[in-house]
Amino acid sequence: MHDENTEDRQGVLDEHFLRLALTEAGRGAEEGEVPIGCLLVKGNRILGRGYNRMESLRDPTAHAEILAIGAACQALENWRLDGCTLYVTLEPCPMCAGAILNSRIGRIVFGARDKRLGALGSTYDILRDNPLHREVQIKGPAMEEECLAMLQAFFREIRSRKKAVSTDLAEDVAGGPGLK
């Protein structure tokens, strides 16, 4: 039986939690991290949150999803996250897709596609026909424009800063304005 009201309610919840994941992504951007945010939710209760922290932790595995999964496991005192939904602003990479499978997360809502490393169908499709035979429901892209806008603004700012630094260096090497 198709219940439109239930679908509508779920859509509202999905948008709410994805917006909270965007808030997490914003925290990462403030710290100079690539702005990707994630929440792990079970029954409308947030069990874990995370944002990329690869730079600050000097850890290539410190992706938003991995940190949120770890926090949720601590909250539940269990590595099995059956019945949980993962909300993330960018399509998970292969490493994160593997962690999603291993932790038994049943549903994912992702914001923007990752055409370079996306593992939910954009570049790879790790969750479909996976060797563990776990079914994972995937919804996405959702709110793609908003999620992409945050990433694009971050990288635009990085490029702008790099350009300003290289211009300053060129002026220093050339004697710069006001130097004799």
C-alpha cells in the first residue's frame, strides 16, 4: 500500500537532517576542511555527526561519514547500525561505502554526486550487488544545488587565496611595489 503522507513526512525529515549535515559541513569549512558533513540518525534521534577532519587530524580516513559512524557506534555501544539512516552532503567514496556496508546502515540520503570518487553510482557502485548481500536504500542526489554550492564556494576561495599568494610572491621576487 502506497502511503503518500508517510512519503511526504519522510521527505521533510530527509531535508531537515540533510540541512543539519550542511551545518556540519560549514563547521569543516570554517576550519579549512573540505566542507562535507554527515549525520547518522535512528528513529529521528541523531546518534552521530561528523565533518571532514583530514587536515586537522592528519588522517586520510577522517571523512565525515567515518567520524559520524564512529560516534554512532559509541552512542549505541555497538558496531551494528541496523535501522539507521546516514545523511551526507556528498556521495560517499569507496572507503566510506565499505564502512557503510560493514556497519549495516540500511539507508543513505546524499546531497551532491561526486563524479570523481562517488561510490553510489556516479563513478563506482559499491553498494549494489555487494558481496555481503546487504540491501542499502539510497536516496540522492537531494538538495544537490545547495550541497554543491558550499563545495564550489570553498574551492573558489582556496583558488583565490593561492592566486593572491602567488601574486605576492611574484611581486617580492620582482622587487615588489615600493621596494628599491
